[in-house]
Amino acid sequence: MSKPKLPVIDADCHVVEPFDLWAKELPERFRPYARQRTRTEVGEEKLFHHGRELDLEWTIGTLCTPGSGSVQGRLDLDLDTEVHPGVSEPHARLRLMDEQGIAVSVLFPSCTLGLDDVDDIDFRWAYAETYNSWIARFCQADPVRLRWGAVLPLVDIDRAIAELNRCVGLGCSTVMLSPLPRSGPGAVPFADPERASLCRNLGHAEMDPIYQILVGHDLPATVHVVNPASNALGVGWVYANRTQWQMGQPFQAQLAVMHVIDGGALERFPALRVGVFEGDVGWLPHWLGRMEETYDKFALLSRVPERGPIRQFRDQMFLSGEPADLGLAHAADLVGADRILFASDWPHMDGAWPDPLIIVRDRPDLTDSQKLDILVHGPAAYYGIDVPELVAHLGAGWSAGSEIAWIEGMLPADYRPAGGREAVPAQ
């Protein structure tokens, strides 16, 4: 008799927006410049963004295959024939989740992650609104197991408020904010002094109407890192490929944590929950400790919060990142394992590898209680998920009392990312 599955909540995973979505549902004036994927006469994939051809070293299929950038992978995987359909089809995703041992997937976009670099502000909003409508329909296949974060540009706070209210009505579970939201065009050079007036601060009081709505609906604010080559971060001209991911993603997360705490957002909204996603974990003890230190050293030069950064994080903030992070256990000891959320990043190529669930299951520096907090209790608290109700919805074969040792992993034991669809569970 098979062991019951633990109701693991994947706090941060992704869909891949269908390319025909933009052609069919964007306002008509934007469609000629929408994201496009074509093939040459010899079958080579070509990608276009705002009418410009993108120079990528991998295909979209590779981007959407776990481990595809490793020595076992390939850079030419085909989206249509070698990628699991669950990246963009909800019923296929639900079947895959059953096989992976995932009870709930909280979904974020792929192509719509970096909207702050879209120069045309109206185009930026058109992308966000089109995506939000599509993902809301996607999750209607099972709103208990499929949940979504609404993409919310902050280029216009009043418009952001209207879109947030619309998405709350559509059933979003959180809102996705950029770590360095841009209030103006995305192409202003990094060294240009005008950038200062174009970058919003997530802790600033101008964000209060957004946070007030979220608190009123008991929804968290999720700060999700974006493309590390983003103009908003300004490292794309200095670093490339692996080095962008090496420093760009954690740096975005560090800035977001600092801004939210420094700006006093958590003190103004003591019921607000803020998550910072996909920027790793191990840096957190150093970063919070340094914030404590600089508040002390510069007390005459800046506002000192009533609660220190470590206390504020323990009370109101959450983090997701690489399950194999060497510093994860240290971070869990400092702020609590229930503040570190399991996130597979499936199906992205830079997600946890070789198997995110096995990585957590087999970590010797975490207790089983801490692992349960990371896999179930923490994500449930962040998203307001009632675990007994979830298990009842899942039915036979799932149990909140299942043991960590019984976890079998998200990927088949013989998974190889170069194998395309043959490398993923049966559909």
C-alpha cells in the first residue's frame, strides 16, 4: 500500500504564457509589437519582443525545462514538442501536480515578469491586464489547488489600485510586485540622474493604498525578483548569463527587504504579510544583522524603527529561494523555518536542481519539524490556506500527518532534462 502524500504547497512556481494569448487578447493596437515566436525555414526558433528580435542563447523550451542549463541539458529544447503541456494548460498541470506530490501551486508568470523594462507604459499595462485575465481563467480549473499572483505595475498608483481591486474580484491569492518598480520608461540609462525620480520604494507611504487593500482582504504582497539583466537593476551591461543570476537575483531581494523595513511599511501595517521570492536565502542573517548594526551606528542620521529588522522579519516577512542554499538552515534558525517557503520554480531552467523536494527531504541540517514548516505550514500561513480543508479537497491519498521520509520527489528518478517530454512524468 502506497504511503499518503504530504500536502506540499509550492509557494512559487510558474506558467508559460501562450504566445497566441498576446495575438488574441492584447488590445489590437499592441498586437503587431507583442511577444512573438516564429521559425525560420530550417526550423530555428526566433523570438521577438516589441518588434525587436531577441538574442538569446537558449530556446523558450530550454527556459521551461528544469535542469536544462546543466551538463545533462540542452539549449535547443522545443516548446511545442519537448515541454510538458502543464506549463500552459491547467488540467495537464493538475495531473502533473498529482504525480509530483504537489497539493497547491501558486503560479507566477514567465514572459510577464519584467514589465518595468517595457518603455511604452500603456503597453506595460496591457500586458499585465491581459495576463491577469488569462491566469484567472487558468486557475478556475481548481481554485483550491491552482492559485495566482496578480501582476501589478506601479507606474500609476491609481491605476494599480483599480487593477488590484479587479484581480481581487477575480480571485487572486497575492499580488506580484517588482523589487525595484519603475514609475517611468524602462530605458533610462543606469547612470542618468533622472533615474532617482523613476524608481519607487516599496516601503514608501505612496504604496499605502495598495497595502491597505491587501490587508483588508488578508492577502500578502509578494515581491518577486525579475530578470537580473533588468534596466531597473542596471547590471545587464556588466554581467551576462550565469553571473547575472549569481548576483542580480539576491541583490534584488536584499534591496526589497531593506526598503520594506526601512520605509516603515510593516510598522504602518502590522497585519501586512510581505514575501520576497526567488532571491535565495543564505544572505538573510547577514543582511538583517547589518541592518541592526547600521541602525545603531547611524541613529542620529535616520529613523530608527520601534522593532528591529530581525523582529520585523520574524513577525511579518517571508522568503523563498533555492532549497539547496548552504545558508538556509542558518536563516531558518534566525527567523523561523515557517518564514522560509518551499518554492520549486518549476518549470524554469534555473529552479532547484536536481529535485527540489528531495533536496529538502534529505537536508541533514534541518529537523523534520522545520521541513514541515518549509513545505506546508509556512506557505499555508503566508497564503491563508486552511490545511485540513485542503486535505479534504484533495481526497484519498493525501494526509497532513504524512512523514517527511515518505516524500518521493517531484521528478522521476531517471529524469534527464535533455530528453524533452520523455523526461517528464507521463501525461
